[in-house]
Amino acid sequence: MSTPEFLDVHVLHTLPYSNVNRDDLGSPKTVVYGGTERTRISSQSWKRAVRHQVEERLGDPAVRTRRIVGEIARRLTALGWEAPLAEQGARQVVLSAAKGGIKLEKEKEGEPPATSVLFYLPVSAIDALAAIAHEHKDAVAKESAKKTPKGILPADDIVAVLRSRNATVNLFGRMLAELPSTEVDGAVQFAHAFTTHGTSVEVDFFTAVDDVPKEDDHGSGHMNVGQFSTGTFYRYANIDLRGLLRNLDGDAATARELVSEFLRAFLGTFPSGKQNATAAMTLPDLAHVAVRSDRPVSFAPAFEAAVRNTEGFGAASVGRLSEYAGKINGLWWPEAVLASAHAGIDDKPVQNLGDRVSGYPKLVDTAVAAAYPGDGS
């Protein structure tokens, strides 16, 4: 009997006038696909929004930072350390973490140094690192008096803390080349979203009126331009179900919870760019999930030829997705799909996307039950 290995989630999502993820020039990000320029939203941007919602709902926050020295020093100060010694204690954690220590960048005057790499840790791990330094306060004080201090804290204890995980570390993984034993293989692959059709960036000229004008001042206090676009986006991600279970040491109940929260966040979040100015807070038009026994399958090629429709792109994109899914179903081994379902705004079933269910909560429950049936093993 085939067992669930991967869960695919496909979403069509229409955004109005917006710029939720801009490039270095302030313009919506783009990609040329099939010879047509589309609006793009980076996976990193949307993944961050998903990560934060999962952590908030589970009450299990993590932090990704190069400013770990400052965070540890702040905790040591709260424990009664003088500020200069607290920074030395925090430096000791970084110096002791690996052979030769983790490299510190040259600090700006008045600021703690930043590490050369990003740490990705549960927030509770920073408390634990500060506690290790606190246990060795006298040794830290003695070593900090030297011209070139060396790491003197117990490396094994520090590495054990750096290896700690929370929900999103288990989902998205972690890389730290300086300490390979802390690395975690991610269970989620997360694609860049792109519009199913061609788009063009629109420029919005705007002014801000100064409410305290000078005499005979009829101009504005500020003038600038913003750049925006609109479109129906294809979004895709997959979860390595076995990989997630390995990250959780076989804890199927937690795996079900993480898959459920990930899907809920994938459907419900947005990157935050320009939202105060555009309020592009729409819901997905359609979501489709499939649990597979073989490998993930993206439906992005459905839109390699841009959708062209003068009556809107949402419905036409649903039709294109259905058509492509039908072709894939006929091309590939059908027994590889163990479960398939969809939900969306239209109350009519969409062909080739499995059973229609009555809303996104039901769709998430259906997907989780198929991903980890029985005891989930």
C-alpha cells in the first residue's frame, strides 16, 4: 500500500492595486515567463509572513538575526551585569560556539557587533545562551581583561542550545555552515508567486499637504511617486511529509498540527509591503491540495503561455489550471495521487482537482487527514 510522501498546495489569488513586495527601486518585482512579463512576489517575502503567523498561533516564536550579541548582552544586563561586561559575556558565547569562533563584523561605534551569519533560533534559546554565560561570570570577567580574549565557555552546551528547534525551524529548516550539526533540512518548498497573465507597472504620482502651511503657501509638503500593479497570482508550495516527521522524531500529532497551521497561514497571509496604502486584503479565489506517494508536482507550466482574457483573469486562470491538471492526471501515474480536493469562491466543482469541499477550513482538515492517516507513521 502506498504511503503519503508529499503534500502539494496550489492557490489562485487575485490582488487589486498593490505592491506587497517591491524591488530595490520600489517597483513591484517581475519575472519574464513564456516571453511575457509578470508581476512576482518572492518566496522569501511570503514565507516570512507565513512563518510569523504559524509562530504567533502556536505561541512558539523564533528569531532570525545577526544581532545575537546585543540580545544576549541585554539579558545579561537584566541579570545584573554591568553593560561592558555583559557585552563581553555575549561575545564569549559567539567565540565559544565553534572552533575559532563565529566571525564578528566590525561594530559601529556604540553598537554591539553583528555576526557574519544569521542565527535562526527559538527565542527561548537566547535566554538559554545568556544563562550559560551567567554561570561562568567570573571566568568571563577574567578572560575579558586579556588583550585578545579566547572562547572559554563550554562549547558543547552552547552547540546543544544552537541545535534547538521550534515549529518553523522544523518546517522551513536551518542552515549554519559554521556549525553543520545545527543544520535542519527544511520540509517545505515554497515557490515564488507570479501572475498568470502579463502585467504592467502603473506609476502613481501623489502629494502630501502640509497642515501647517506658510503664508501664501499653496503647494504640498511632499511629492513622490509609487509603483503598483494588479493581477491573479499562481502560488505553490509542497511539504515533505516524511521529512517533517523525521524532524519531529516521529511525533505525528505535532506533524498534523504544523501542516494544518502551515496551510492556514499559506491561505491567509500577505507580505506587508504598501498594505497601509492599498489594503489589498483579498482571499484566495481557489485552493487545491493533493497528497502524493511519489514526488511534488507544480502546476506552474499551466501559465507558461500567459492567460489572455478581456473579462478578467480569475475565472480564466481557474479554467487553465483545471485543463493542465487534467493533462497531468492523464500523463502521470494516477495511483501516485492518494487524495485530492479543492475549495474556492465558485460554488461549482472544478474538474481534475479532486473533490470539492465546502470551504478552506474543511480543505485543510481533509488534507491533514490524508497526509497523516491513522497514527501518521
